[in-house]
Amino acid sequence: MVTNTQKSPQNTQRSAEWRTFVREISRRPRSQTWTFAIILAKVAAVFGSQTIAELWILHPAAGLNGRSSIDLVATPFGATLVEPYLERLEDGVYI
């Protein structure tokens, strides 16, 4: 069996985005970090995969007016927008 050990440019970019995000979130107050961890866990539960959750949280979502949930979670108000959106996704409402 031959395996490809090279990462695609897209995966490399996503990995770099994730590492940058992890550095940024670690500098935030603990309450913001905890809020992010809770939301990331909810995203993983909704999508069924930690990897998909990490990708989704970095990219703009139509239901969040084109903003990424990672940007919104940076503020307490933004976090209050992301959580109901995740609940709607879980219920099958995508808009």
C-alpha cells in the first residue's frame, strides 16, 4: 500500500490557520477560552467530527451573516449568536 505523506496546499493552509487560532485563543482571558471550548465541543457534536468542527469554526457561515464563528466567539455577544445557530443546525435548520 502506497501512502501520500505530503499535505495538500489546502490542508497545509488549514493547519496553519488552526495553529494561529490556537495561539490567539491561548492569549485570551480564561472565560473566553472556556466559552470557545464549549462551543467547539458543541460543533463537534453537531457535525460528528472534531476535524470537521475545527474546519467549520474557521470559515464563514451563511447563518451567521457570512462571519466565522471563531470571530464571533471572541466576544460574549458573538458567542450568544453562535450557540442558537448551532442548535438550529442540530435541528436541521440551515439558514
